[in-house]
Amino acid sequence: MRILALDHGTVRIGVAVSDELKMIAQPLEFIPAAPFQAFLQRLRQLLSEKEVELILVGMPRNMDGSYGPAAEKVREFVESLRRELSVPIRTLDERLTTVQANRVLIEANTRRDKRRQKVDQTAAAILLQSYLDGLAAGMG
């Protein structure tokens, strides 16, 4: 069984998945956020194909730890997922994952046009890897 992570965006939702041992996160793809039913259909396919036991969703927070308007959108998104799916869903602080993802892609010499396509799934992988590292350290 694997863990799947989602990096919610208004245009694209980045997807990453763990290996079966829950040690390594891999960027998978991005799914257009709209229309929601098409997103849900693709997500259900991935949940089945990858045998997912838990979904992680990045929860945006301000640097001072407070929640802003983006967090409210993610809360609504998570509630919509909970109504539609039977897989457990957890949220995880995602401060700076997109910044880290951009840095990783720049360091890998990814061209700007390709970086835009890959940043969401890379951010999801960073979020998932931090969760997996916490599990390995006995903190999950």
C-alpha cells in the first residue's frame, strides 16, 4: 500500500506517490483542477492503480503559522474529497514546498517552460517525502 500526496492549486493539482515501503516519494503528474469531476475521475484511477491507503494534502500556512484564504480553499477541497472517497485524508503543513520545488528544478537545470509543468508534482513529492521521513523517524 502507498501514500499519495496532493499539492492543491486553483489551476493544477500536483500528485506524488510513495513506494510500497513508504520510504521514497516520486513526483507522478499534475491533474487539471477543473472540472472537479474530471479531476476526481483521474484521482480515483490513481488510487486504484497505486493501491493507496492514505492521501496527504498540503495545507498552506503563512510564515507566522496562521491560515489565510488559500488554506480555506484547501479545507473546502479536502471536505469535497472526503464526501467522494473512502480513503483516509490527512493535511500537512506545506510552507515553502513550492519554493523548494522551484529551487530543485532550477538546480536540475530544468527549462522555465518545463519547470512550470513540473513544479506542482515536485512540491507534492517534497511534501510527501517530509511525511515519509517523519514516519521513518517514528514521528508519524
